[in-house]
Amino acid sequence: MPRDFQRGRRLEEQMLRLISELVRREVKDPRVGLVTFTTVEVSRDLSHAKIFFVPFDGKRPAEEVAAALTSAAGFLRIHLKKQLEIRHVPELRFAVDHTIDEAARMSSLINRAVASDARLAEEHPAPADGEPDAAEDTAE
């Protein structure tokens, strides 16, 4: 079974490289625009490949770019078959990669939390060592 795993990973890497080149050089559909392919996930039986992409021009909705790529899937499979020299090319499915958006959202949340903590620390400074805490004053 480990050989299948390695074969799948090699196929994913080759497909990512080739699809990036093919779309850039050969696909003439204006709906595609500027796209970066981030990951390819091939099923264990190598019959399906999910290709994640990020559209960069912002002129078209990601769904429109995905539709354009899906319509070019047959063309891409033909060229992949020639270049990969394999009997069966996986069925291609395209999906928008949201990891960059999620990373930006998480970073924004972290920055807001840090700013909020800093604001609270300025409003309520911690007692210096040796000074009685406000909670200790009320306990006496």
C-alpha cells in the first residue's frame, strides 16, 4: 500500500505543475483570468482529482472562474494524458481555495484580541511587586 501513496503524491505534484502551465499557456477562456493553483488532491484509486485554485484578478466571481475551468477540464485531461503518459487521467474537479482568506481572517481576529488586551492593560495596570493588590485590600 505505501507505493500507492507515493504514486498518488507524485501524480499530484506533476498535475499541479502541468495544470498551472497548461492553463497559463493554452486555455484561452477569458473567464479564467489570473489564477494560482495551490493544491491537487488525488483519490486513492486515482480516478478523481480535486484541484484547488485562487483567482487573483478580482474581476470575476470565483464561481465563474471555476465554471470556466470545469468547461476546460476535457481539454486539460487530453493534454495531461499526453504529458503524464498514463493510461487513465483522473476526472478533474475544481474548487476555490479559501485558506488565504481564512488565514487573513484569523490574523485579523488575533490582532484585534491583542489590541483589546493592550487597551485593557493600559486601563487597569497590574500592581507592581510589593504593592498590595486591590483584592487584598478588600480582604482585610
